[in-house]
Amino acid sequence: MDRAVVHAIERSPRASWKSLGDVIDVDPATVARRWARLEREGLAWVTCYPLLTQDPASAFVEISCRAGTTEDVAAAIARHPEALFVDIVTGGTDILITAVSADQAGLSDYVLRRLPLVSGVEDVQTQPVVTVHFEGGYAAAGSLERRAAVKLPTPEHGVLIRTNIEVDDLDWELCIALSRDGRQPVADLARAVGLSETAVGRRLRRLSSQGALRMIVELTPDAAGRSAIVWVYARVPAGARSLAVRRIAEMPGVRTISSIAGPENLAFKVALPHLSALDDFETRVSEIEPDLVIADRKIVLRQVRLMSRLIDPLGRAIGVLPIDLRARGR
């Protein structure tokens, strides 16, 4: 039942406990209790990725560390507001981070000036993200019957493009609060930002309808039954990229797909049941897109930060870091 609860919340992250219970066919109190336990144990959570900037910039940054310092370096970087994903990986580098800033100037400052000064860092290689084609997916997909899932309110997850809507500091404060807990009741959000519940509800509806909120449910790999996380770098002809993205996005376990500016032009992350499934996954990719050439793979040895959560060596969330793309670390 836990995975059914997660899948229902993935479908509609802010649906009421009653709506979720009706879909799963259990009482609302049971749904709320099971979700509270999953959160408490660091197995699942809802976060919000604010899409409020007109010129966001992101990059995959590969970091090489002095011998024996990798875990300490990763722990330090995970505290940086720009480092939304921090993975210790195999291959020619030690750490792979997804760095995001409100603008290109902020991203450049981060990778050129601040990252190299972290104690233990020996080399920094950056591949800018050109386009995020796909992000999220359903970690607990298949846990609900299709006819049950469609009963939920239409998901409002936001769109992965720059936004030109007018926003103010209160909009940002709402998004930051939701990044801590995407299911916070409107009453709690109202107290946090000093507005009435009516005003908060109105702002949330406006931000959601204009695609300025990206609500994401995260489920730890072990809880999802997909303990092997792999970053794949590939080359694909520009004319074949759109079709390749659509086909890869439909494959089970794919979590994100981005076009990048580097030796390869496509990067995607996949969560597999076990590492031995990687061969079958790559075979399937080559079958559905013969023009795509896989150039590199990085196995995630340990996730250190996953969006708004710090992750322990067992893969569970142990701390909350709000997502504020405007922030710049020291």
C-alpha cells in the first residue's frame, strides 16, 4: 500500500487525503498516517522546484577530488544553494552535481570562482544544460490501476521552460516553503508568509496555472525497488534528438533527460532494479534509437543531495535544504 500512496501523491501532489483515499480505496486517516511514516523515515517527500526566473542557467559539473576527500567534498558542496543534485560516481571524476542558478552570471560565478576553492577539489569540468526535455517520471508507477489514477485531480506539475510571469518576494517565499514540504496546508503557508489563506490560495492557483511551480515527489531508490542509479552520456544527431528523447522518456526508470553542450549532446539518468539491468537497458535504447551512441556511464555510488534533501549513506533523507535559485553561497 505504501507505493500506492506514493503513486497517488505523485499523480496529484497536493490532493486532499480524502481524494487520495478514495483512489486507493482506504480511509483518509490511513493514507495520511502511511505518508507521515514514509516522510519520517526519510523514504519519500514532496518538494517544489520554483520556475520563477526568466533566464535560469544549469550545468552538469564533474569534480575530481584529492584522494581520500571525496565524501567530505560532497558533503560540503551539498550545502551550496546551487547544488541541487550531488552524486558520488564512478568513472574519471569523483562527484557529479547538477548546478542551477537564477541566471548565467550566477552559474559562472559558482563554477569558476567558488567551487574550485572547496577544500579537496582538484579539477572542475562543466557541461552547460541547453534544454531539460524531461524530468521526474513516476517513481512508483504501476502501483495504481489506471482507472483509479485518473480519478485524481489533473496534476499541475509546472513546465520546464523559462517563465515571463511577474513574481514578487512573497511568491518566492511560498515556493521556498513548498520546497521544504510540498504538501504543507494552505493555513501553514499563510502563517509562514504572513498572508491570509485566501490570498495564498489565489497565489498558488496563479503560479500553478502559469507553470511556475514544479511539484516533485521523491522516493528513495530502495523504496522504489530501483537501487541502481546511472547517469548516461550519449551522442545523437541533432535531427534525431527529439524523437530519441520521446522514446527514452517512455522507458521505465528514466528520471531526467537533458541536452547538454559538451563532447556529448544528451544526458539522462535512469533508476534500474539492479546494476546487471544496465546491459538490457542500453540494448533497448539502441533498438529504439539506432542513431544514438552511448559514450559514457557513471554509476552513482552514493546520493548526497537530492533536490531539497540531504541523503545519508543508506539513501534516506536526513535534512532539509530549501530551494532558492536566487541564493548564492559564500
